[in-house]
Amino acid sequence: MQTYLVGGAVRDHLLNRPVKDNDWVVVGATPEEMIGKGYEQVGADFPVFLHPDTKEEYALARTERKSGKGYQGFVCDFSSAVTLEEDLLRRDLTINAIAQDKDGKIIDPYNGQTDLQDRVLRHVSPAFQEDPLRVLRVARFAARFAGLGFRIADETMNLMKQMVVDNELDHLVAERVWTETQRSLGENSPDTYFRVLRECGALKVWFEELDALFGVPQPEKHHPEIDTGEHALLCLQAAQKLSDSTAVRWAALIHDLGKGRTPESEWPRHLGHEKKGLSPVKQLCNRLKAPNDAKTLALLSSEFHTHVHRAFELRPDTLLKLFDQVDAWRRPERFEDFLLVCIADARGRTGLEECDYPQAEYCRKALKEALTITAQDIIATGIQGAEIRPALAKARTDHLKGWKSAQSI
């Protein structure tokens, strides 16, 4: 029985990056032996065990043989005869197929260290194409390591393209697609994930509403980048700088899906794209089974982002209606996220990445002013029942009129 540190822990150590989790492979052992040593078995598809003290995961070395479609269509062999090299051969990328023994010696049968030095993401073997989830994983690693200058090997990209052509990605389940997407949204270069998926053709399979934006023009006066798909990715870049929230980054990416529904005869203008975007946003979020917070913020951002862009032009009653529609009164945290999406939209334009966006602070202050007038204030005047709500709206409107006039002085 021999134990080796494998995968991301070895890779990140060699890259001088923080190591988050240790994964271990055990060669020459049986499940019974592991249990006899006090390990707790937790794996359902193949034996994975928790160390009795550290609770880190230890997996028996295994091989895999394709037996069906999708990422679950495999038969695993985890007998004690499986070697370390055979276990590493089934892994996705060479940089993830490096092991380290208990003495610190590196075992690298597939030249992962060379690819680390050359900043290349390369598949280990042709077995890569047997698991469609690996297309998304490569895109995620590209997003993670973009800042280090990593690129995808041509032969690996060609294999990913062929997997798309062979309809392998059709067999993925939504939960796994969203998990990879959510993790990629948390990286420092989340736009790279979607660029890679588009390059290999996978974006059209699972994100067709987003893919439809590419090639759709916008007025160059307001959008120097012109292409709507490029604008979406620039918005995601901007959102990454503004917030760690998955919901904010996701909403920034897809807030303009309505522009993909504009007839070509109306290009480059996109009148009414805000409400046109509600259907494709719902379709995309439902297909991926995105969490409700991400879906709701994306819908609000689609429908109302141009209201904030025009905040200085809005009448006080229209501004209050906006607060009602986005439920800023009861959900101030979500309203703040919504404003961050609007900022990302403004900065998601070529040459305007650092532009000021005073509309957001204006909306924050207007909400704060409106909140100084409460229902209790209205009740104190003797108004009751159904008359409270309209009286409160009028009082807040009058207050904002005076406040707005003072702002322009």
C-alpha cells in the first residue's frame, strides 16, 4: 500500500500558488484494508475514503472504461493491481496528472511539469474525449490560469471541437454544467471560460441565448466594441472587479440577451431590448437550473438597467416606481447588487472600463431620502387603511421633488 499526493495540490505547489485541498491516491490496497485501517468509505461510484484523523480524501487508484454516453457512462476498475501511472493516465490534463510521494519526489509520467513551464493546457490521452464534462473543465482552468498566460494546446482544442460535433455535450446534466459555470464565474478571468466555450462550439449547446449575441451590432457611438457578445463579456470583466457575487457576475453577463431578439432590419438599435430579454434570461436560467438569486437579479437587470442609466432624467414618481419594481425597500442588498450590474454595464465598453457612473450614487441617495418618509409618519396624520399606501407614495414623491431640485442647484 503506497500513498501519493496528486492533482491540484501538486500542480498549485509547483506553480507557487496556495494549495486549498489535498487529494490522495492509494495504490495496492483494497476497500477492506482501508476500512481496517480506520478510513471511512464515502464514495458511491468508486471507493473514496476519509482519513481517520485529517478527514482528507483518499481514493483507490483506478482505471475507467467507456460504457455509455455522458460523464457517468464509465466502468471503473479499482483493484489493488492498478498502478499509479494507470491512474494518472485517466486524468484530464497533464498538469493535473502529476503525483508526489511521501518523500517529496515528483512522479510525472506525462510531462505535466513541462506543460506547466510552457503554460499549456493539454489533455493526457485520447480518453479525454470520453467525458464531455472535461470540455467545461478545460474552459474553467483556462479562466483560472489566464493571468499566468496559459493557453489550450491546439490538439486539445481540436478534440473539444470534435466532442461538440459528436453531440457529447448533449448528455451532460444541467447541475454539472451550472457547477462548472459557477466555479468559473468565481475566477479572476471568468470571461475566458465563455470565450473558450465559444471557440470550441460548446457555448451554442448550453448557452445559446448568449451565443446569439455575437455578431449583433450596437451603435458605435455608445458601444465602441460594437459587437453585443463582446459587450457581454466586457460587462462580466467589469463585474469581476466590482463584486465576488456569482449573481452579480451572472446578471452582468446576460442582462442584454434581449438584443439577440432584435430583428436585423432594426440594427444597430435595440428598442425594447429590456423586456425582450426576459424570455431568453428565463430560458437560459431554467435550462441551467441556476439558483433563484442569480435568476431574479438577472431578470431585474434585464428589465430595469436602462432606468438607472437615465436616472437623472427620471421624474420622482418614476424613480419611486423603480424602487417598487425592484423591491428596494425590503431588499436593499439586492438593490445594491442591481446597481453594481448597472455599473458593470456602463464599464463593459471598450475604452470606458474605468468610467464614472454617478447614476448609481444618485439612486442610492434618492432611496435613502425616500426612506426618511415612513408609513408611521402617514398614520400619524390620521390616514388609515387603504389610503396609507397612496399617501405614502405622494409624500415620498413630494419629498424627492424638493430633494431633486436641491441637487441641481
